Amino acid sequence: MADFNNHWRFGLVASTASATALSWMQMCETRLLPLLVIIGWVGSIIPDIDSDTSRPRKLIFDGLCLIFPPALIYRIPILHAHPLYAVGAWALMTILILKPLKWSFKRFSKHRGVFHSIPAALIYGVSCTLLAVHESASKSLQLSILIVGVIGFLTHLLLDEIWAVDFNGKLPSRKRSFGTALTWGGRSTWANYILYFTLLISFRAYWASWYDEPFLPELLRVTFEAWGGALYETMF
């Protein structure tokens, strides 16, 4: 398995290269290159959020405290309507990330589980894109964020698979860890259910955002409203 230093170095190179290529294709403005590089770079170490060692997890959660709150505050109008709202929201989200969320990952996640998978890479890319959705964010920029996020995440998985091949003999041989990183899911059935449900919700949210339509399709929205009204009348 590749160590942390190799992951962030390779991730930085891959993210810089992909962001530069997207800028060259005029999919994003040159001034936004640092943003794209950071998104890809963070993605290249995100899979180790379930690491058994403390260093990757600590760096990832500390980084989330710096990146996630301002991105969400930027995305939701009511949170940046007043400086006190923004500061309060940032403080609350930081506490939630460093306490219950971090503890949950440490308690329930297993290394080389669902976070080392291709669906997890897609979820990360879509999540970054949804956080960047704003009236000033063009479609091409949103697509660029999705691409760089997925590429950054996949570099981690690919590097783990490369490190799982032993090249010291006459012929390359596979180590026991080969095939546990670049996968379509983890070893836990319930974790895979949650993984693919999250992927489905993420894709639906991305579709709704891209085409500027409600998250729930019209038929489901009307059905839920009818059920909710009937339940309210039954109870009260």
C-alpha cells in the first residue's frame, strides 16, 4: 500500500495536470486553477479517511473544517445573510465535524472498505460540484470540478493497486492487498447498500441542479404531499 506522502505528492501532480488541461480546453477560468487543484488534491487523500493510523484521518478532518463550512456558507444564502450567521454556522459545523462525525468514522469504518471504491470517487466528485453550485458558477466550471474531484480520488485508488504488485521478482506478482482499492464496493453488504443509495441520491441531486428542477420528481412530490396531508388529518 502506498504511504501518505506518495498519495499526496502523486495527487498534487495529477490534480494540477488535470486542472491545467481543463483550463487549456477553456472549461474553466485560469484564475480558478488553485480551487480545482485543491479539490483534486483533497480527493487524493480522502479514501484514507477510514485509515487505521491517526495522521491521515486527522489531516482530512482538519482540512474539512477549513473547506466544508465556507463552501456550505457560500452555497446557502441564509448562512451568509449576516456575519453572525456565518460565524455561528462555521463554529457549529466545525464542532460537528471534529466530534460526532470524526468519532463515527473511527468507530464504524474499516480500512479498505467502501471508501476505497469507484462509487465513492463519483460521490466525492458530485458532492464537490453541488457545493460549488451558485449563480456565478457556469456549467463548464461545475463539470470541471466533477472531473478533477473524481480524478484526484481515483489516483489514490490506482496508486494503492500499483503498490499491491511486487516487481522485485523475475515476473510481477500480486500481493494480498491487490484488488481491494479500485473496486465497486466494500466487503460489508450493508455498507454497500448505503454506498449505492448515497450514489443514487447524489446523482439525482446533480441532475436536479444541472437542469434547475426540484430534487423530487413531480409525481413523487405530489404523492408525498398527499400522504403527508392524509397522515396529518388522521392524527389531528
